Amino acid sequence: MENSTVELVDNINNIIEEFSVAMLISTDTEGVMHARPMSVAYHETKTGNIFFATSAVNGKTAEIENNPQTALTLQSNNQFVSLSGQSDVINDRALIRELFSPAWKAWFPLGAEQVDIRLIKFSPEHGEYWDLSGSKELRFLWKVGKAIFQDEEKVTIDGPGNHGKVIM
């Protein structure tokens, strides 16, 4: 069952804040999906939008302009997020200057004014998360051990703190 409660949206946004890299998935003109790691430039928690820096002269921008339906995945040892939505390639020079990071100089040696810098704005529509971090991880491991050694029913991670489907 999908939910759109404030708690679920807050949970997924809080998990996303833990990540600096996401896998962006786009589709080429032949329907082949391509995933590549992208450094998160900015996560707008109010809207859920996630921004990435890229060059205007690469395959991913052409794929997004041709088919904006994209997906993101984020994963650590104990937190997982899957998002689907729409991406746009934007050339907002003021926002590029605002978000520009010195680390971007490896790709954009001329700085924020380099003419081929673009932002990819990912706007999530649906999301799903699994959070087994901190004390949640300990509770989960306890459930697994109990299920194995006491022959109990299968383990679930129900509850908005651990798992949720979100309409963004």
C-alpha cells in the first residue's frame, strides 16, 4: 500500500540527506537503461528535488531530454532508497554559481562560468525506502536471530520507521 503521509516523506528525505552520491538511471532512444553514479549537488527537502552537475555534451543529457522519465537509487550498508520521477536538464546560471563546489573543478576547470555546465534536476514522483540503521538495525538483527533460532514466522520490516512507499 502506498502512502503519502508527512511522516513517510520526512523519513525518505532524512535518509536521502545521508547520501552524497546516487545512481541516476536514464533510458536511451533504443530503450536501454543506463545507470551512472552522480554526486548530489543539492537536495531540496521541501520539494524532494535533487540536483546534480553535469556537462551539456554527454549522453545522459541527450537521454534525459529525449525521455525525462528517470530513476535514482541510493544505497549504504543499511539504508536503501529507490526513486522514480522526471529529470530536466537546466541551464540556470545563477543556481549553477550558487551550487558550484571546488570539487567540480576536476570536471569544469574554468569554474562556474564554464559554458557546458548544466544541472540535472530530478523531481521524484514515487519513492521507497528501507532503513535498518542505528537501533533499527539492532532490532532487525534481533528479529532475524529470533526467527532463525525460535523457528518463528518470516522476518518483516514493517512500519514507517523501517520501510515505506511514498507518493512524493
